[in-house]
Amino acid sequence: MATPTGKTLETTTAKTNSAHGLRDLFEVGLKDIYYAEKILSKTLPKMAKNASTPELTTTLNKHLTETNEHISRLEKIFEVTGIKPAAKKCEAITGILKESDEMINKTDQGIVRDASIIASEQKIKHYEIATYGTLHAFAKTMGENKAADLLAMTLDEHKKADAGLTELAMASINNKAFKADAISNPRM
């Protein structure tokens, strides 16, 4: 469909949605991670419900509380930067969560599913660490110091959560899952 300027609607839309500078990239990133955090606030309870280990359930519930704090913090960042709060569909989180759902559905309730949930949660954390790290760098570069401080807080919490998941996996869950596998699938 042609517009009065002779351009097609698709071309006009593509230009409107493109990023022209660092602030545009920052805004797109904020809206992307805002979507991710909001969808995670709905997904983490399902993960916790499917966990069989009390330590993992507790960890996931703690992550849910932190996720709700991250949403509030992002809303504050929108406010201090003058960017209208909006969520933009995050294809990365959507893909990770689809994979997570498939793994939960393909594993029996128990320790192997717990190992799968930890793996999924760590993929999520790694995405969040990359995104918040980038947004923090953008905010610092642009002189958005209040936003940078808030992003740094969230980044630090995600790094700690990832380390806690690794510790939980390595201290017990992975070994128990491996032993369960060895018992049910001897390779001799």
C-alpha cells in the first residue's frame, strides 16, 4: 500500500521502528527486558510448582520476589529517563521459556526435572545478565546515572542468582540426577 510520499506502508513502519542512536537502543532494550521480567513473573510459579527439591522451590520463589522488584525498578527507570513504559515482545525469553516448557513436559517429576529447571533458569539468568549489563553501559554512556545505578543493582542480583543456581546444581541436584540416570540406564 502506497503512502502519500510514494513509500509502501511496510517501509514506513520499518523506519519508524528502527533505532537511530544509542538512546533508541537503550529504549528498545528496556522495553524488551520489561517484557521478559513480566513474563517471568508468570512463569516462575509454574517452575516452582514442578520442582521436587525444597531448596529449588525456595530458590525459584526467591527469584519470583526479585523479579517483581525488577519490574518495579524498570518502571522507575522508565520514569527517570522519561521513556514511556511499554513491553516489547522478547523473542529470546519466549524461546528459552518454550524450551523450558518442553523439558518440563518431557521429564518425570523428580530430580532430573529439577536439573532441567535449573538449566532453564540459568539460561534465563544469562540472558538477563547480558541485557542488564548492556543497558547499564548504555545508561552510563548517556549520563543517565540514576538509571545506571538501578540497572547495576539488578545486574548484581542476577549474577548472584546465577551463582546460587550453580551452587545448588553442583552441591546436590546434578549428582543425584546422574545417579538416578546410572541406576535406570546402566551402560555396561
